[in-house]
Amino acid sequence: MLSSLEVFSSSFDSADILGGTAGSVIVGRLGKADPSLRILIIESGKDNFNDETLSTPGFFTQSFAPGNKNIEFYVDSKPSKYLDGRQTIVPVGHVLGGGTSVNVMQYTRASASEYDDWNTEGWRFKDLKPLFKKVQSLDCGLTTM
Ligand SMILES: Cc1cc2nc3c(=O)[nH]c(=O)nc-3n(C[C@H](O)[C@H](O)[C@H](O)COP(=O)(O)OP(=O)(O)OC[C@H]3O[C@@H](n4cnc5c(N)ncnc54)[C@H](O)[C@@H]3O)c2cc1C
């Protein structure tokens, strides 16, 4: 009998553990680099395909409804004195696409000094700015002004 590892290694070239935001980017990049790759995605949440509550931005609040499993709430084990004795609650996506399936689609970036404060080679604002520009566009629907 084959072990699960043997089944995996005979069927797939690569495995992506977690089908969330970062995982999906990695899978997309791998697939683009070599379309013949067979890539296994291991995701504990459900498929997001054709789910209008996930593909329609205005419906994002439905994922917060009681009983909805698209968001998991991680509750800190200890109360915090900084929160007046309350515990931190962090919602995370628990569905294919991860946070991008349930998030609010807001985009912002920190001020230049915050990146520079990391004081890490390759991660200063001057290094990151070209990447920010790559993902940003401003389309106001105006052709002349
Ligand atoms: C409600 C909400 C609103 C947000 N709004 C915004 C916004 O407007 N703008 C913005 O920029 N960011 C927003 N974010 C944050 C952003 O979506 C996340 O920071 C980002 O998606 C995190 O990406 P990730 O790859 O680190 O993790 P995730 O996208 O969370 O991916 C992790 C994946 O792993 C899966 N997983 C977990 N455990 C297991 C396991 N044991 N086995 C298999 N699979 C597992 C999960 O189901 C999930 O799909 C929001 C997040 C939430 C939850």
C-alpha cells in the first residue's frame, strides 16, 4: 500500500499548503512559469467558486453572520490590560482564497518613514516604491481635464 506521501509524489510536482492569499499567488506564479506543473492545493475551507456572497464586494458582511464558516475568529487566550481586560479577537478567512475572499478590498500603504523605520536592507521605501506602483492604478473615468 502506498503512503500518502508516495501518492502525492507520484501525482503532483508541487504542493501548496494553504489556498489563501499568499498561497494562491505562489501557485499562480508557479503555474505561469511552467503550465505543465501539477500543483496540489491543500485548503481546509470550502471552495469559493460561484459563491455570490464572496464575489460581490457589498456582500462581505454575510461572512460575519452567525453560523457562517467563511471567517474564523481567533480569540486571544488571555485578557489584555491594554484592552481594559478584554481579549483580542482576530477574524481570518477560512475559505479558498483566504482573506481575499472575505475582505473589504480596501487598499492603502504606509508612509515612507514607516518602511524606512524597519531599517532592513531591500525593504526601504525606495526599494518598495516600484512594487507599490506596479499594483496601483488610478482610473477616474476621465479622459481629458
Ligand atoms: C474580514 C477581513 C477584512 C479584511 N479587509 C482587508 C482590506 O480591506 N484590505 C486589505 O488589504 N486586507 C484586508 N484584510 C486582510 C487580508 O485579507 C489578509 O491580510 C490576507 O488575506 C492574509 O493573507 P495570508 O495568505 O497571510 O493568509 P490567508 O489569506 O488567511 O490564507 C490562509 C489560508 O489557510 C487556510 N488554512 C488555515 N488553516 C489550515 C489548515 N490547517 N489546513 C489547510 N488550510 C488551512 C485558510 O482557510 C486560508 O484559506 C482583511 C481580512 C479579513 C479577515
